[in-house]
Amino acid sequence: MGRLTSCSLTLLLLLASLIQGRMVNGEDGRPSCSRCDLNLSCNCSHGGFTQVPMVTDQALILDLSFNNITLVTQDDLMGYSRLRVLNLHGNRIAVIHTSAFDALWSLEELDLSDNQLKTLSYKWFKKLGVLQQLNLLNNPYSHLSSNSSFHGLVRLRRLMFGGPALKELRRGDLLGVTELDELTVHANNLARYDSGTLGDIWPLGHITLSLQGPFLTNVTLAAAVLADISYPETLITLEDIHLIGNQSVQPFRESAKKRIRQISFRNLSVSDESIVDFLVVTDGVPLSLISIKDAQLTGEGRWEKANRTDHKSIDEFFLQNTVILDAFKFTAFLQLGFLLNYPRKLSIINCGVFVMPCKTSRMLVNLQYLDLSSNLLTDLTIAESLCHGQETLKQLRVLNISGNPLKVSVYSLKLYLLITRHQTSLNWLQLNAFNLLLASNTEVLDLSYNDLKDISLSLPLLRELYLSGNKFQVLPNGQQFPNLQTLTMQFNTLNVFGLQDLQSYKRLESLQAGYNKFICTCDFVHFLQFELKEGGVVKLTDSKDSYACDSPFQLKGGAVSEVRLSIVVCHQVLFVSVCCGVALFFGLLLCILLWRLHAFWYIKMTWAWLKAKRSSHKQRKDTMDSEALLSFDAFVSYSEKDASWVENFLVPELEEPRYVDSNPLSLCLHKRDFLPGHAIVDNIISAIEHSRHTIFVLSENFVQSDWCRYELDFSHFWLFDAGGDAAILILLEPLSKDDVPKRFCKLRKLMSSTTYLEWPQEEDRRPEFWRSLRKALKRDDD
């Protein structure tokens, strides 16, 4: 019993391991992960592993993120020389052996972020000569290695390090890193920085800095960092900083000296005073891009000092997700309107803008791209913002005002017509309106997330059309867009579409139609599976999983690419036709078989016998004396070819006996005693029922006679019903059971179970034959 319990426990543990995608393998007890696909990518994340599991040595990608690994030993990664990507993000790794990564000669990406590494060792990376991306973010180390941790990583292009615990960056920490496409440094609590630490990295494409603490408490340190990374070609992104007052802006003087051209802010808290100071500090600097995402603005909107600054080089303003705190104290942005004289690209997204005064719009003389999406513009305020259709924004090529509470009205349609009439360069328009009147030279149109059910526009030059998030049930008519190349129809109410719909688009190359309410008919499923697998007339660029069935109910939620419909569903007419044909064939075959076996005659005789039986029972009710129903001593069943023997021998001997002690017997012969005008079958049944016995004169002729066979069958029915030994068999010639054809099953059975008399050819034996026959026919009163 104990052994059985132990086996059961082992089995349960094994099943639990398999459910997690891992199982114990090898003498050392190391787990293994079996979740590897055909591309040799092993996804072992969220597996609950406490040590590095074993996978195939051919793996190219190994994802071990979000496990509970605490240690990486020297042998854990041995044999994975082909591995290109290793992800150890989100574990609890505190110790890594100095030779743990020595076997990973082909490794290109390594992620050690969000672990418990308190120190970094340059020995980890000494054999990773082809490493291109390294992520060391959010580990509790306070400084980088005393020796250069990155020496020898000559191909490194993306480096990420730092975290809340990083306190100092010293000269030489990044020795060996000379060229990067992207550098990310999280140093919100940085307390020490040696000038020049980041200065040797050049060229530097994009740097992301988190310097919250230095900008608040140590602007000298922040200035030193900015001085080392500010290059005209480098995009600088600053995260998690607070610019409050003149002092916090001073570090940008170092960037201004280096003539930076692009600067971006994320998660910014800034006052109006600091914005003015920033514009003053960067006065005359050739800034071409200013981007602000996720910002909080405080103050009262005082911009007077900024009016005297020069920012003619600005080419793009990007502002997204900005909130004004204490908005009721804020005046306006009109005094900053001079900044809009120069940009060609302006994006103000989800910032609560409800109007842009016409006076401001007139300043946008060079504007080619305007994005005011997801704001609070209405039909009236957009009219003011676009100067009621007057000749403004002449250079505008792209206009996006989607996501605003615009409504369709006669006024708004006239306004859009006036706008597009004056914008001869406009080739991209994104609106929240229905049945819009657009310029005939529009090339890109985005009408996403409205309530459109149809579109009646003819745009011969349109190349891209975006209609996601509407209520289309069918694809738009492609003849309206002869040059359309890209069509997006996701999140509508499309039921089906087919080859004919796609062929109406002469030049369509890309279609996204996922996430709709598809009715999975046979034709649609077959068509879409072919398009997804083979890439037919148009390329479906969204994922296969986005095409799911909404009906019928049994297929709801299933991916169309995985649906398998039976022939019964898809080819009902063919299926019914084939079934009917097969049934007809087998029915015909059965009829032929029954005909060959005389089954129809048997059925007819059985019915006749049942009728006769019923008639007999009725007669017995009327006459209690059953003997009155018996008119003959025997009914003689014989072949017509044996009639001479019956008439010359049998009848004279039984009805006219030559011996005095023999009583005459009455025989029923079909020639003599059958009633004329009655059916033969009725006569046969009546003769058998009204005779005490039935004599079968057996010969080859009898076997060949169908009527004799029917008489035999009816006799068998009657004898079975009446009981007793009423059948008498006479063999005129030698005839064994095996000589009788198998189709005479009843005769063969009767010959096996009943004693029969053989007609002797010798005359001296015939008296004995007649005595035996008379004895068999003897009445009870004889």
C-alpha cells in the first residue's frame, strides 16, 4: 500500500511539472523546458523555474523571463553555442558565475534587467564578441564595475543600464563602448558623475536619460551629463524630470552650446516660467524638433519674455497627453503663436484643445502636416480654427482631426468643401464625418472610429483608406477607388467578403479586415483559408488569429484558419444526391436479391397464409367439431411431370384398395379438387388446411417446380401451427438432402427431420411400400 502511494505521488509530481512545460531530466535533477517551436525559439517564461532549465542545444532564442532563478552557474548554459537571444528579465538572480556566458559565442541580445545583481563583472562579457544589445536596467548595483565591464564589446549598439540604486558614474566605467545607436541610462538618484564618462561614446544616435534627482538638487551634475551627450546628430530624450523655476533649466545651456537639434521630454512636470526660460536658453539654437509626451503644466500662462526669442529652425512640434493643472487660472497660449510661423509639422494630440483661433491659423504659413486628433473640437470651433474656409493653410498636405466630437451638418459639409477647395496640396485627410466632400486629389483618407455604414465617395487618386471602428457590413465598392493600394477595415461588422469583392479593386495590395463578425460559411472559410495560406489576389497583413468566426454558434470564437467544415455542411446537395444514389443502388440490389430468392412470393404466401389462418379460426368458432373441417385424408403435392405415377399408382391404391382389410382414403388433387375461379394460392392453402396429412412426391421434377415449393412452404407453415407429424415424404427416385438445392431450405430441413418412403422399382417390394404408406395415413378410429 505504501509503495502504491509513493508511485501515485511521483506520478502527480510528474504531471504537475509537465503542466508547467518542464520535467525533471538527468541525474543532476535539472529541469528541462519543452516549449520550443519550429523556429527554435524556446519560450520558458512564467514557468516557475528556480534554476536555468535544459532546452535543445539547437535553440536560437531562449526566454527565461519572470521565473524564480537566483543563480546562473558555469554549466547552466554550456552547449548553447548557437543561441542568439537570452532573456533573463524579471528573475531573482543575485549571482552569475564569471564563466557562465563563455559558451555563448553567437549571442547578440542579453537581457539581465530587473534582477538582484549588486555588482557587475566584466568577465561575464569577455567572450561575447558579437553582442549587439545589453540590458542591465533596474538591478541594485550602485556603480558599474571598477574594471571596464564592456571592454571587448566592439559590436554593441544598444546599451541600457542604471536604476534606483545607481549612485555614481566614474570615468572609465564605459571604456570600450565607442559607438551606440541607442543608450538608456536610469540615474534618478545619481550623486556623483565624472565629467567625460559618457563623452567618449560617439557617434550616438539616441540617448534616453532619467535624471529626476540631479535636475532638482544638483543642476551642476545634470549639466555635466548633458554636456557629454549633446551632439547635433543625437536625439536626446529626458524622462521623469521636473522643470520648476529658472535654476532647473540651466543645465540646457550646455546642450545649447553644442547646437543640439532634437530634444524630447517624457513624463514631464513643467511650469510656464520654465518653458519661457527654456526658450530663452535655446534662443538661436538650431532646434528642429521639440517633442513632449505625458506632461503636466502649471502656472498662469505668462509668456511675455519668450516673444523676443528666435526659433526659426523649428521644423516640428509634437505635444501629446498634456494636462494643465489649475486651468481656471491659465490665460492662453496666444503669445506663443510666433512659434508657429516656421514649423512644417504640428501635432497636438489629446491635449483638451477646443479651439485654435483664426489669428493663430494665419501664422501657419509653412504648415504641411497638422494633427489635432483626440481633442475637443466641434463643428463650430473647427470652423474658427480653420478660418471658416478662407485661404489659409495653403501648403497643408495632411490634416488629422479624428477623435473630436464633430457631427455631420450642412454647415460642416460646406466648410469641409471650402477647406479642401483652397487646399490644392491636401492629399491626406482624417475626419470624424460621414459622406464627406473631399478634394479629388486626396491620396490618404482616415475615417476610423466613426459610425459609418457606407461611403459614397469617388476618389480616383486615393492610395490609402482607413475605415476601422465603423459599422460596415460589406467592403466598399472598389470601383470608387481605382488606385487604392491599402485598405483597413478592422473592428467593423463585416460578415463575409470574397474574391469578387477584392477583384473590384484594381490595384489593392494590402488588406486588414480582422476583428469583424464573420459568418463562417463554406465559401468564405475556403476563400479566406486560401488567402491566408497562399496569399492570393490581395495580401492580408493582419494576423490569422484576428479572423474569427462569430457564427454559427458552434464555431463562435474559433479562428477561421482552423475551421474544418464537413462535406455534409458544405455540399448538402451533392451529399444528398450521393446518399440517394447509394440508397437507390442498394435498394435495387436488394430487390434483385429478393427476387432471386423469391422473397416477394414468400411475403405474398405468408400474407395469404395469415388470412387463411384467420379464416380457419373463424370457422372453428362457428363449428366446435374440428373434424368437420377435415375433408381429405391427404393432400398430394407433386410435379405435373409426375402426374402419371400419381394417377396410375397412388390414387388407385389408396382410394380403391385391392385388399378387403384396407379402407379407402380420400385424396385431394389439384387437378380434380381445386375450386375453379379461386386463386391457386387460396386453393393450396385450403387443401392443406382441410387435409389430415400432406404427401410430398419428391423427385427432380418436384425440386424444379416452383408451385411444389410453395405447397411445401405452406404445408410447413400449417404443420408448424397444427403440430404433429402430418407431412409424408415419398421419394420416386433416389434423392438425398445434398441433391436438393440450398434455396429449398425447408425441404432439406424436412428431409433431415422426417422419415420418408422410397418408391421401390421392384414389384415384389411394392406391397410393403403401400402398407407403410397406409399406416402413416391411418385414421385415429382405424
